[in-house]
Amino acid sequence: MTTFALAALVLIMLPGPDQALITRNAVVGGRRGASLTMLGGVLGLTVHAGAAALGLSALLLTSATAFAALKIVGAAYLLWLGAQMLRSAIRSRRSPTADVLDTAVAAPRRGLAYLRQGFLSNALNPKVALFFLTFLPQFLSTDSASPRAEALLLSGIFATLYLAWFGLYIAAVDRLGRWLRRPTVKARIEEVTGLLLAGVAVRLVTEGS
């Protein structure tokens, strides 16, 4: 368990789309926005972790059509999300107070959007399914009486570490909130996040094709 926890923590801490998305939403929506994105992200991971534990991911990966469809849908969502952030960055440069007013007026709707972004960015990502299918089995005991239960336990540990790490990360970003929310800095963060997500989307559909 200790070896798995350490390996999982290293993987979680590596910079990637989750960190970029949480950083962007921390700047735009504050701690609440980032926390909801984190919660959505861990729910998306849980979908794949549970599927891997139950053997459903293996079925997905054996169907070329189903896997290709998931890749296309996941890439399309990330590309759309990236485009929205690039558009928001342009709008922020033109009218620095626009997002502040939008957030004050539509906080509940934005809260659901943050949760949905975190969830869909992971739930629709076939690389996450592949990750759990190849990562979890390496730490299962060969003599385990219930490998499925053990896989679910390891998935729970991974989710707990995900929440702990990004909870600390959100707190750190929040302390820099005043500086990060300066219009020029905020616009730059949105641009970088949008380009990163679009790049992941392109790589998702081109790798292995």
C-alpha cells in the first residue's frame, strides 16, 4: 500500500491538464471554483477507477470502435473547453471587469460549470482509462482473495491523495489570488490553459492514428 501511495502521489503531482484547469478556475472562480473543479476531477477519475476494478475498462479497450469514439468525444470536449478559455482571455483583455460582474450574477451556474469541467475532462479521457487499467494491476497482490475489492481500495487511496494534494495546491494558489487575478496575469493564465487543453485534444486524436 505504501509503495502504491508514493507512486500515485508522484503521478498526481506531475503537471498536466488537471492542474492547469484547477489553476485557471482558482483565478476565475476563487477557492470555490477550484474546489468544485477538483471534486469534479476526482469523480471523473473514480468512473475510470471503478471501471478498471470491475473489468469494464478492458472491455472498452478491446473494442476499437468504442475506444476511438471515446477519444473523439473526449478530444472534442477538451478542444471546446480550450476555445472557451481563449475567448474568455480575449474578453478579459478588452473588458477587465466583465468576468467579475458575470461571477457575481451567475455564481450558482458557474459552480455547476466548474464541477462539470473537472468531471468531463477526466471521464471522457481514454488515457485515464488506460492509466488505471495498466497502473492498478501492478500493485495487486497475486494471492489476493478478492482482487476486485483490493483494486477498489487502491482506487480509493488514489482519490484521497488526489483530493489532499490539490486541496493544498488550491490553498497555495488562493494565497496568491490578488496577484493572479490582475487582468493581464489572469488573461495569460487563461490563454496558457486554453492552449494546453487544445494541445492535449490534438494529441489525443493523433496518437496511435
